Amino acid sequence: MFQLKRVEGKKEEQYRSLLAQAESLLADERDWVANLANTASLLYHSLEEVNWAGFYLLRGDELLLGPFSGLPACIRIPLGKGVCGTAVQERATQLVPDVHQFPGHIACDAASRSEIVIPLQAEGRIVGVLDIDSPVPDRFDEVDRDGLEKLARIVEESIDWSKMV
């Protein structure tokens, strides 16, 4: 049975532990629903000062809400709109210290103040994004970017994307 380990101390150490937990949690499963749901829960319960952690999946010309932990969220996000849609359009991580200063920000939860969004890829194409929100301004930094991009790679490799419906 999986047991969540919260690690106190330096953020780099916390991410090393989180990445090891993610690898263990996803090691024997290839289903996208199971792996995205477990990853969202792991992030939500492991990261401090986070009020939403989850995934949006690319469906045509929009992102569709996938597995997440937190309050109910926006269901559909057009490409190029908000932080998530911008991450897909630019094919790059978006680290936003203050969402109120982000042009076109979509406020799914009024309590969110900062956000990080990492695109997910399979076979060179974007398949979705990992999205994490915080009620704390400037919550995410380069250590978070590095750790969460590594976690996104673990997620990408854990899923058989061809079986995604």
C-alpha cells in the first residue's frame, strides 16, 4: 500500500522525495485516469500552500478538465486563453507569480493568486497540462519549476497515451 511521506526541510529535498514517491506510485500502472488522479492527489497533499492540483487534457482546440484535487474548476479552456491555454500555445511552462497580472487569466477559484502550468507531451505532441494553483502570491519559483517539470516527465512516461479516449 502506498504511504504519503511529507518531508520537512529544503525544497530540493522535498522534490527528491516527491519524485521518488511519484515513480513508486505510477510504476505498475499505465492507465491515464488512474495515474493522473493519483498524481493530482499526491501533489495536492504533498505541496504546501496549494489550493488546486490537477490536469487539463487537450481535446481538439481546447483543454478539458481532467483528474484533479481541490475545489470544482473550469471545465473547458480555449487554447491561447488563460495560463493553461498559453502553456499549450507556447509549448512552455508558465510560472505566474501573480495571476491578477497575467493577461487573460481565467479565474476558476478567486482564492488563487499564483500558478504554475507545465505542458505534457507524448510523441512530440502536447496532450495536456499539469496545473497547480496557490492562494499565496509568488508561491512558485525555479526550484518548483524544475521539480514539477521532472514530475511531468514521470507522468508522461507512465501513461499509455494511445489508449486515452
